[in-house]
Amino acid sequence: MSISTAPSRFNSKLTSQCQNCSLSALCLPIALADEDINRLDQIIERKRPLKKGEILFHQGQAFDSVFAVRTGTLKTFNITASGEEQITGFYCPSELVGLSGIDNNNYPITAKALETTTVCEIPFSHLENLTSQIPSLKHQLFRVMSRKISDDQQMMVLLGKKNADEKVASFLLNLSNRFKKRGYSATSFRLAMSRGEVGNYLGLAVETVSRVMTRFQKNELIEVDGKEISIINLSEMQKLVGIADDCARIADI
Amino acid sequence: MSISTAPSRFNSKLTSQCQNCSLSALCLPIALADEDINRLDQIIERKRPLKKGEILFHQGQAFDSVFAVRTGTLKTFNITASGEEQITGFYCPSELVGLSGIDNNNYPITAKALETTTVCEIPFSHLENLTSQIPSLKHQLFRVMSRKISDDQQMMVLLGKKNADEKVASFLLNLSNRFKKRGYSATSFRLAMSRGEVGNYLGLAVETVSRVMTRFQKNELIEVDGKEISIINLSEMQKLVGIADDCARIADI
DNA sequence: CGCTCACTTGATTGTGTTCAAAATGTGTGG
DNA sequence: CCACACATTTTGAACACAATCAAGTGAGCG
């Protein structure tokens, strides 16, 4: 469970931090031979932590790397023609950000830290070269990108078809699943993002997010204390987002 | 401009249909040596045409292949828990469908023909093997998937932030761009999908789509004759969706 | 020719937005 | 540590946009 963040080890080329990283099974969920993990490890740069509000990369900036979040949280957003920000995703530890930059060789979105955040920088050209030597790495990369495509499509369903209650419930359950996957509580967690950011992401006004959460609390579905959320009635929440027994991923945003 | 669809050539393993295909520069926009194109060509199966309403693959079905549309149009959709269909995309010639199936080894969506449609089936395991021999093919595949991710994110912006007028205008301009890319008129084209399908895709009711189009026609932005659309005032339409000069892709859904 | 389905148009309703203001929380400098 | 400024969240009231309900029109097809 210990994640090395000591400054002395930034950019360390010592043997396999990846191997010791608690996130290794998730970030690129690779069944790699030790030797291969070492090779992967060598191309990865550990960056100094980003402080809250700091930017990892800018929309339009030349694409070099994808990044794996180690600790903290990022948001990605797009500045629209009218100048407002549209959040396209939140990224928790073990998740990969920047994949949308490959196509045009520049990032189409900005990535910003919501709190103190550390990331592993993975120079994409190195990663791509490495896939020639490690076929299973290539396959995992295809899988990660494919997964992102299906997730985004579920998000489109959410934005296009769901009402405010369903949107907020889906959002909370999605976070819950992501915490659970990393070994944290699925029912009690802290939101790294503001209500405004939640609303922006879900296509709702701040006020609506606040009202929905208050109502959920009144109906004893959740307990809210500022950014701390506890899901009290998980099964009722799941009903709300319309989980079909045979299609659990629908809830997974 | 001639695309061979004669039945006698289905599954033909003769030399390089890909090379002669008018879509070759788009489908996997590859600068491949002739020899490499032949290798790609050999793993591709030309399927018999799908009739309107026929299904290419089902949600939940085991994933084998991605498909390139050669002629016609497909829609992909997701059946939600409540049983309604949410359209996640329309696919025109040269576009690749099925990439979201890689992750879980099954398709998370259904693909259905909107009109008579021919596709090239590309068995993914073969394609993946081929990428080991042709690095530029691998890179193109990463690019295509990356592009899909950015496009979907633009779609999220549309669904989350735009009003009915902007949604419909973005949709029409997006189609316009896609026709243009393939050498067809950017201002005059036929919709393969019904108003209902447009609405479903854009998160709008049928009636709203119809009203917006009627209004656009009254304002002399477009001319509508059933499924035939002509964009009369392209620049005004672009203003409507909020194209920033420095960020043209924003309109590109 | 008659049936069905898709599309259009109108009237009404409702969900979520917007505007406004108060309450709560957070960070900073003295 | 407190006081102050500022941001975030909550709550209330009025409004607006798009959905829904309903009816009518038109096109395609057996």
C-alpha cells in the first residue's frame, strides 16, 4: 500500500518502481514478466507533485506523453468557443490521461490538478516502441483505449438520456466503483471536485447538483458532509440509475 | 471513385482490393508500402451487403473483428436498462466501427444498417498480429482510437452544454465535414437516419428536431426536402455552433 | 386503395436554469 | 489565533426551454 513519493526517487532509474507500485495491476493491467516490467519502468518518469490548480498539459500543447495518476485527482476540460470550460473527465489513481492527444500530436484538452497530485509520465514514443518488444503491452494499450471509448459512450448515454437524479446517482456510483477497485471503501469517500465541477461534468447547474444531493440525503440514500459522501442505501441508488442485472456496466458511467 | 461490390469478389484474395479502394486513404490512413497494403488486404474479408435494418453485431456478442464501412451507413446503439435504445454513433464509408469491443472481448453496443451497407471485416487478432510486422499500421490504429476518444469527448460537450439549435447545427455540420472529407458535397447531402434517430442521438425529442429544422429553413440557413439537406448559409451555421477561428475541431462534433 | 410509419405543427406541462440572497467554508495576513 | 475577504454551497422564487401530449399531414408499400 505504500507509494513512494520521496523526492529523492524522482526520475530514479533504479529497479522497478512499477513492480512495487500498489497500482501496477490497474494502471496498465499487465501480466508482464519481471523483465518486461523493468523495461516499462525504465521509460517512466516520476514527476514532482502538482499542487492544486496546477496544469499538467494544456489544450493545444504538443503531445509527448500519456500520464498515469499515482495519487490525487485530475480533471480534463475543453475550453469551448464561448470561453466556458467543459469538463470531460476526472482521473483517479491508476487511471491514464492524455490518450486523446495521439491522433493530432497535440492534446485536445487541458489537464489540471484538483488537489495535490503525483503522476507518472510515460513518453508515448517510448511506450509505442516498447510495444514492439512486448506484445502483451500492446494489447493492454489497445484494451485501455477501447475501454475509454466504451466508458465515454456510457457517458454519452448519461448526458443524453438521464435526468438530474439519475445523473448524480450515476456519478456517485461510478466514483464508488472506482474507489472500490483500488481497495478503498465503496460507500464512504471524499469528492475531490466542487459541486460546480460535478455540475459542469454532468451537464447540470450547480444549484441542481446541490438540490439533488440534499434530496438524496433527505431520502436517506446518502449522507453528505461537505465533500464527504457516504452511500447509505446502495441498492436503492443502483435502482435509481437503472441497473439491469445482466448489464452491470451501464451504471459504471 | 468506383468501389467494387460485385458479388463475385466477396472474400476474394486477389491482389489488393484495398489499394484500389477509394477509401484507402481514409479508412486506415496509412502510408504503407505496396507490399504492406497487400498484407493488410489479405486479412480483410468482404462481407455480403447488409440490408436496411440488418444487424452487423449485437450488444454482448463476442468480439472478433472491427469493421470498416465501405458503402451505406450504420448506427450503433446501446439498450439501456429501461429498454430504450440510445444511439451512440453513426458510421459513414471509411469509418471504423467496433473498437469498443476490444476491452472486454465483447461488443458493448449493437451495430445496425440504416440502409443497404457493405463493410470490410477486419479480424482483430489478425490486425493486431499484423501491427507487429508493420509499425506504421500500429501507429495508425492508435491514432484512429485516439481520434475516436477526442470525437466522443466533443460529443460529450455537445450533449452537456449545447441547446437544441446548437445540437442540430453541430450535427449537420459534422455530417457535412464527413461528406466533404470523402469528396462529396459539403452543402448538399441526404440523411440516412430518421428524425427520430437524430433526436435520439442528440438527446432531443423528435418534435424538437423537426421544429429546429423548420426554423433553420425559415431563417434560410438550410433547405430541407425530406431527408435531403442543403446548407445555404454555411458561415451562419458555423457561427451558431460557435466556431472559434483557432479551434475549428470544436464544430466537428 | 388503404394501411402504416415518419414527419410536422400546435398547446400544455414540467424539469432544470437563472437570478438573487443568505449561509457556510477556506485561506490569508496581521 | 483572529478578523477579514473571498469562494463555495445552499435555498428560494420566477422563468424558459424542451418534453410530452395530441392531432393532422404526407409518403411509401403491400
